[in-house]
Amino acid sequence: MSGTRVTDVLTRLIDAVPTEKDFGSTARSRELSARVGTWLGVCFLVAFLTGVWSHLAQLPDPLLPLPTRPIWLYRLTQGLHIAAGTAAVPLLLVKLWSVFPQLFRRPPAQTRARLLDGAERLSIAVLVSSALFQLVTGLANSAQWYPWSFSFRSTHFALGWVAMGSLLVHIAVKLPVIRQAWLRPQDVPGPGVVSRRTLLRATWAAAGVAVVTSAVSGVPGVRRLSVLATRSGTGPGGIPINKTAAAAGVTHQATDPAFALAVTWNGTERHLSLADLRAMPQTTATLPIACVEGWSASGTWSGVRIADLLKLVGAPTGAAVLVESLQRGGASSHSRLPGNVAADSRAILALALASEPLSLDHGFPCRVIAPNRPGALQTKWVNRLEAQA
Ligand SMILES: Nc1nc2c(c(=O)[nH]1)N[C@H]1C(S)=C(S)[C@@H](COP(=O)(O)O)O[C@H]1N2
Ligand SMILES: [Mo]
């Protein structure tokens, strides 16, 4: 084949690739892209801010101690995180559908313009892939499905920054288009099967349904409406069970009559049987478990104040506490109570839920319950508390 033949074939091939004009739905428009994009941006911002907050709340040794009041704050922020992420799913799908013909836009001829065009495409590729990654891993985490080997929390956190950074670049580039789209009347009825207005309404409705079906899993009474709640609200005391004693491999040790809780500080160690714990002054508090996976439920817990246990070994008020579980391995098998949490009058080593002895799956013989904390830190089957300077 001669050189000219090759160029000829190549040119024909390139001509066969569709251009953006070949995707003819009149429901697509800059206004649609910009409006859906604006709400998508709002969802990402809410998810980002509540995500950073959740990350801070899970650091074992936060630089700034997070407050223990209001007791429901983490429940609210994590509910918002899941609601925003879920609403973003239909919004992102419509947004991608509305802009994908632009993938086939021919690059400009002029070198400078071509470079700029390439840079913009690259930033959009980063934005789209990080956004998809966040939504897919977030949804999978809600379903407790981990088809990967990396740490969900640190990866989701890192990619959150990537998504936010590329989103800011994208907004800066598109600001004129966004402004115009919101200033111009939205509906110029096109001859298409679906008008733009119908498409927009359907998009808002889909996002609304997504929010309702995810967020209500935190609202008592309507939890059964939630299609995304992977755990039933009907565990003992109305609280779902995240991991059973059998799954954690602690059944034998947790039910051993010789069980004793060790409390230590600076060389002093005390061992307390379940009877010893029950003989101590009991405190009752209504506190939620707010799981990062998107469900939350409030319970009435009774047990011994962590602060009272620390007094037994002479640990100073404000000491942090390392909490260890009978469970071996696994991210939730231990946690750390920062000093302000351990000192809180509502930080409890719970022995009972809803006036019943704690069930084995809720952490029998004893578990941590403290205000305004991620569920993952409410350690179950506790066998050791170590006060730390
Ligand atoms: N030892 C231990 N404690 C644990 C867990 C665990 O897997 N092992 N899961 C944590 C998580 S992620 C949550 S949301 C709560 C749930 O408590 P529940 O199962 O009593 O509802 O327990 C926490 N405590
Ligand atoms: Mo959790």
C-alpha cells in the first residue's frame, strides 16, 4: 500500500467517527448540563465536607478533640453524607449522558487552542473517573461489599480530594456557561420525544427518591422504606446488628463465666467480673449508633461510666483510653477514646440495652457507647481498657 493510500484510509476512518452533531437528542442542552451539574456540585460539596468530618472523627488521636455534644451531630453529618452521595448517582448519570457527545468534538487546529483543549479534557477525565470511583466505592461500602483489597476509608478519603480539586478546576473553566444557563429561561421546547423540562423534572425526582430511600434508614419508624438499608432495624432493642459474635469469632470467650474486664493505668491493673461491673453505679443514656455505612438507630443504654472505671485505677480525668475487644484482628476490634470523650458523663461501658442485658451480638458482656461518634468506634465485646497519658 502506498503512503497516500494509507493516509486516505486513515482519513476515511476518522471521518467515520461520529462528531458531537451526530447525537441529536434535543433534550440535551448546555442549560441542562449546567443545571444538573450545579446540583451535582452541591451534592459533591456536601459529601466532601461531611466526609472530611467523618475522617477526622475516626482518627485515633485527633489534633483537635471533636466535641461530644450535640450527641446526634455525627448521626446528622453521616446521614447527609450518604444522602448527598446517593442523590449524586442519578445526577451524574444524566450529566454524563448530556455531555458525552462532546467527547467526539474535533480538537481545534491551532496548537495553543489544541493544548488548552487537551488540558481541559484531561481535567474532565480526572473528575469523571474520581467521581465514579467515589460513588461506586461509597455504594459498595453501604452494602458492606468489598470487592477490592485497598483500605476503603483512606482511599475514599484521598480520592475525595482529587474529585474536589478537579471539580473546582472544572467550575472555574465553565463559570460563564453556568451563569448563562441559570440566567436564561430553561425551557425552549424542542421537537424531541422528551422535552428538556420533563427530563429535568425526572432527574430531580430520581435524586429525591434516592435521598429519601437512603436517608430514611436513619429515621425511626420509616426505616423499612429504605431500599438501601442492608441491615434490618429489628435487632434486639430495635438496633441492627453490624457483625455477629459468631462472625467475630468471640462467642466462646464472651459467654465464658470466668470473663473479666481488665482496666489499667500506669502499672496498676484491676480485673472486674460481670458481677463486679453490675455492682457499680449504673448510668442510663439514650444514644445513637451511627454507622458510616449509612444507617443509624437510637437506643437506651445502661452500664458503668468509663470515667468511674478509670477512677478505680487512679487514672486522671482527661486521660485517653485504648479500648480492646475479645475479637482478634479487624479494624473495629479496638478503638481509642480521646480524653474529652472518656471523661464525658455519657461515655458508657454498656451492660444493657432497652432494660435487657446486652445480647451477645450487641457486644455482651460489655461494649462502649459514647456520644457523637462513628458507629465503628463503639467497640463490642470489650475486655480491656487501658488509660493512657
Ligand atoms: N469488636 C467489634 N466491635 C464493633 C464492630 C466489630 O466489627 N467488632 N463493628 C462496629 C461497627 S462498624 C458498628 S456500626 C457498631 C454496630 O453495633 P451493633 O452491631 O450493636 O449495631 O459496632 C461497632 N463495634
Ligand atoms: Mo459501622
